[in-house]
Amino acid sequence: MKLAYSTNAYMKHSVRDAIWRVAGLGYGGVELMADTPHAWPATVTDDDIDVMRGALLESGIEISNINAFMMNAVQDFWHPSWIEPDADYRRQRVEHTIASLKMAKKLGARCITTEPGGPMEEGMSREWAMDTFVDGLNESLKVAESEGVLLLVEPEPDLLIENASQFEALAERIDSPAFGLNFDVGHFYCVSDPLAETVGRLSKYTKHYHFEDIAASRVHEHLIPGDGAIDFAEVIASIRASGYSDWLTVELYPFLDDPDTAGRTALERLTPLIAD
């Protein structure tokens, strides 16, 4: 297994600076944010791609994932979602995902991650929301297959797909080799899915992991690994037992004022567990 750090902790920095900073901390991988101010796919140019590829090559770091979850360039973390009532607004999420897949191919990234449907508005039918989400995913997955990039759904508390059972119900409706799961350890802890068991249960879908700690209250607020209640030794042991040996990406976007210290602390705490 290999440790990476997400550039969504560096939203006060340019993408080139973020890449170099992550490499300087000692991480082997970096997750790039497909959003402002880093790599918003709708406006990214070939020159921008060259700058990112150059920084990756010169710093000796690899891409763990392209994070296409957030859409701050349009509204915020969750909007526009896959299940917006307004079709034109919803369409922006599909087009963003398709553009992110194509950008990932240019950058040589193996996968992108996306939100699990989105927030359900009051009175919204779950059946309609699931059907609409599946329709958008299937359209995007055709592009993912043609580009040779994986499209990973990331369950999150209070969104359409928030736990293991709901993800499995979604997976039953998808038939694509490009579909998979971004297993966010903190998110599954928030919804009280037992982590070690859930790692094994969903291992056939999992293509990438997000790591952050969560307080014992299970409130969804990202903490540095070791500062919350998650037993990362147990989690990593279960991941190892599942046969997964790829990227574990630390995601600490609340630490914008000092992302270096947060990332360095996480690396120091997780590295011995990975080595063991």
C-alpha cells in the first residue's frame, strides 16, 4: 500500500505548488482536485496539463486519484448534484464528470471519484433519485470505458448513498468494468458501518481509499489520523487482508491554514502502520 495526500487541503495554493509541497512532505502520491483553483476541467488547457505533468515528473510523485467530487467552481461541495430537480443544472454534474474523465486520461490518472448522488431535497422520491443517478452514471461510465479510466462513487453521510447496503444496492444496477468504490474510511465510520467488516464486504468494488479521522461522536468533520476515534491499525490490517495494495489518500480539506503540518503529521502516524 502507498500513501498519498489530496490537494484539496491546498486550496490557498496553485496546483503546481500543491504538488511540490505534497512531494516535499514525503508522500509518494497526490490526489488532484478537479475544481477551482487547481484543475477545473471545463477551463483547463493543454498548457495547464503540461504544467501539472511537468510538476509530477520533476517532483517524482504519482497521481493517486482525480477528485471530481467538489464543484466549488459552480456552487459548492455537493451542488450541482446528480439528482438536482432542475435538469439543466443536473446536466452540469454529468458534463463535469465526463470532462474530468477525459482530463484524467490526459494526466495518466487511473481513476476519478464522484459524489454518491447528492443531497435529497424535501419531498424527493428516493426511487426517482436512484433512477436519475443511475442514468447519469451510465452515461458517464460509457466515457470512462472509452478513456480507460475508472469512475468511483464515494458514499457520504446525509447523501443519497451513505452506507454499505445502499452502495451494494447501487452496484447491483450498474454493469460496467469502469465502475467502482472510493472507500472513505471516515464516512463509513460516521454512519456506524463496522470498518474492518465493511472493508472486506466491499473489497470487490474498492479501487481507492480516503483516510481521515473522525471524533467518537461520529460527526462528519475530518480530523488528522490519530486525533479521532478510528483504529487505523485495525483498518489497515483489514485492507491488507482484503488483498488491496494500492493508494490510501489522506484527505484533510479543513486544514487550509496549515496543510503542510496536517499532512506531515498524518504521514508520520500512518507510515509505521503501512510498514507493519
